[in-house]
Amino acid sequence: MKKFKPLIVLASFLFAVTLIVPAVLVLPFGDEEASGKLGEDLSKAPKTEDGTQSADAAVEVAVYRSSAGQIENIDLENYLVGVVAAEMPAEFNEEALKAQALTARTYIVKKLLSGDKIGVPEGAQVTDTPVHQAYIDEAKMRENWGMDFESKHAKILAAVRATSGQILTYNGEAIDASFFSTSNGYTENSEDYWSNELPYLRSVSSPWDKESPKFKNQKVLTVAQFESSLGVKVGSSGEIGKIVERTAGKRVAKVDFNGKVLTGKEIREKLDLKSSDFEWVRKGNNIVITTEGFGHGVGMSQYGANGMAAEGKSYEEIVKHYYQGVEIMSAEDKFATITAQK
């Protein structure tokens, strides 16, 4: 029996070391880390492409789920995956998806920092509707994508993680990162559709949009429907109002109906048109309206972004085309401000 004692002693020593070393490594970080909470959090935290912890793990978003009428607290990474999945086709190029993830993160960071709760039920920070940003959960993704769920979810998750912790800024502040589906070949100056003139939301060319399936649309209204919706009279002549001004983005700015002037935005909203770049023609008792583009036209065109990506442009190049003079910066200091507000 004596010849086995050294082995027993060695085994006992190694067992003791395995207990002592982890404790030594943890103790310098303080009581909270020593309690095991740090290890638990890191093991669950999302990881980026290089295996490091996602910066988005620090933030939670209180989302009002409109269909259920409930508030759901969602970590930022999963929230962004749900937004990108709802707002952009998963079939799009990876660089376009990254650009969408970046705009989505910028939007929610700016909203959380502002404390703006207009149109949001008490206790929530944002809704899951396009009024803010559309959002769908994993169950809805599975329903939408079926057998393609795993590949499409992985693709969008990779886009979110590739931009982890990044936001778009102008003079160090998060921008209003507006986006829309398809342009008419140009984006709009912000003040041509909304009231505020923002230096980074300038009209730029977007020729890629002409390949979008949503580039052209047609709508037919009766003359009576047209007149009732706009509160105008078109009479029996062939001319239906006169376009008297266009925007920098080549959309309709103003139309004069025998002295009553309406903006292109007003006409688009009252007639529920896809774009404010429209033309119309009277055919008998109907008015046929043709539009080019889909959406308000301010900020990043999603189909334009996909067209740029198809030509080999990076997500950085895409966002800097559609948002003039912006920088891509880390949002970690802003994340700290957001978490401190809770």
C-alpha cells in the first residue's frame, strides 16, 4: 500500500488547486462578481462574430405588443433582430441588412435617450408597429419563413452582431435614422416632407430603386372619390389641378386646384398613395393615378441599399450615402446613460 501514497497526495493537491484557482481569479473583481452573477450573465450574453460579448447585451427595451395588448421586455439584440426581420426582406444582401440593423439601433437609442413616450402606452418605451419600428418575435418569424427560419434568422442575427453597439451620429448625437422602401430615383430633403430641416437628411440620387418591384404603382379612383377625399372640384376638363412646385427629390410639392393649393404630402395621405411623386389622367368618370416610389422618401431607401450592396458597397458606404455627413460611433456611453435611467 505504501507505494501508492505519492499518487494519493498528488491527486489531493490537484483537486485543491482546482478549487483555489477560480476563487483567486474572481476575488479581485469584488463581492458581486465573486457571488457568481458575472459568470452567469456572460454565459448568457449574446456574442459577436469574433466571439466577444455583444455590446447590445447591456440594454433592454420595453415593447408594447399591440396584438396581445401587453408589454414585453426584450434585450436589445433580440429586439433589433425582430425589427430587421419585420422591416426588410431577409433575402436582401448582408450589407443591406447590416445597414438596416444600424438604422434600427440608432432609432431606438435616440428614442430611449429622449424619453419620448408619445403614442406609447404607460410602462412601455416603444410599440411594435411602423408608427415607431415594426417588430416581430421568433414565433412570427417561424410562421413567415417556415422551413427557411433557421437560415434567415441566422443571417439577420449575423447582421445585427456585425454592427453590435454601433449607431449613426451627427456632431456626436444620434440621428433621426428614417428609412423607407423605395425611392423615385432620389431621396427627399427632410423639410420637404416634415417640418424640420436636418443637415444629414438631404436629397441624394438613388438609381438602384428602379429595379424594385415597388417602384411603380397605379390607383384608380372615381372623380367623386377624388373630389371628396381632397375637398376640391375638378370639373369636366381634362386638367386635374396644376403642379406648381416640385421638391429637391423630384416629387410633387404643391398642386393648385383652381386657387386651392394642396401639398404633395397632403394629397398622398388623403388619397393613400404609395408616394408623393405622382401623375394622373382622367378616363371617363375615373382618375388613374400613377406613382413612382414607395414611402415618404426621407433617409435610407431599403431597395436602394440592397442595390448598393449588390454592387459591392459596404454597409458603412451605404449609410454614409443616404445620411450625409454622419459618423458611425460606439453607443456604449449612451447605453450606460439608458441603463442608468431605469
